[in-house]
Amino acid sequence: MDDLQLRLRPFLKQHGFRMQARTCNRPTSDGLTHVINFQMGRFDPPGTYFIPGFRENRYGSFTVNIGVFVPEVAQAQYWIKLPAFAQEVYCCLRMRLGQLGGQTNVWWNLPADERTDADLRERFEQHAFPYFARHETRDALLRELEKGAASLTPRIARAIILAHRGQVRTAKELLEMQIKGVEKGHQEYVQKISDRLGLGPLD
């Protein structure tokens, strides 16, 4: 994995990305961060039972995660101190590189050869970089979230961004929509976000 990243570093640097460990960051003019993460398959202990299509043996392989980090969303949702380097797990939007190309999931084998290098570069240029280009600003992000972009909680993310813009009424309405018909645990989680944003009790 280290060798592969070393070979890709100049290519990613050319496109504005800095690399730290398994993650790359590129800031946007609107204060967002584009994130690329190289995820290695975990080592499962001997005797682990694998089920094709459900629980695969990914040891010796890797995948690539793509994300868009929004500082205020990460703070309100995960209650974290803003990191110096954005991590994919805290991104507002999260996708796999293979998914951007229309595939459900893609894992590549290690050690990677020249064909893997070429495949990754092509996928970055054809899918990842255009995806990032559509998510340069909060305005663009809000449009994507409204359409149901790849976020676990698009309504919550929209509410947080709007609350930080001073559109508190719309933000609170979105959070109130989020808690309709869901389990108590999620309702409590959303209420905590509302409290952090200073929106008060949700109906």
C-alpha cells in the first residue's frame, strides 16, 4: 500500500491533494475539504467464516473512499474538535470510488501493479475529480443533498449548513421532519444536534 501511494502521490499532488498516512485532502475556496482515503482490507482471525456477497475476505486488498468534509456538519453531528487533517469517516458525503463509476464496490489486490495504477488514475480523472468539481461550495452541496446525495443523513446535513447561515426556521423544520416516525434513540440524537445549533426543542 505504501508503494502504491508513493507512486500516486505526484499525480494527486498535481490535482491539489496533500497526503497524510492513508488519507488525502484538498481544500476548496468555500472552506470544504475534498477527501480521498485508501482503505486496506482487515485481517480476520483464523477460523473466521466468510460468506460470498455478505462477508468477504478482504485481507490483501484495498478500496478507495471519496468524501466531502464540511466543518460545521462534522462538529454538530459528531461533536468533535475540528482536525487539522479531515478524515473520510467524518465527511458529509461519502462514496466508494467504484460506486462513482456505477459499480457497487471495487477492491483491488495488493501488491498493486501498473494496471492497478492506470485504473486508479483513470477512475480519479473520469469519476472522482468531476464529482469533487460538483461539490466545491456549500450552495452546490445543498442542491445535491436536497436531491438525495450519498449522505447517511442528508436532511440533518442541510439543516446544519442552513443554521450556520442564519436560516434557523428552515433548519429547525428539517430537523423536525427528521424525527417523524423514527425510534426514540434517533430522536434524542437529532435533539442534541438541535441543542448544539441553538434551535431549541423540536416538535
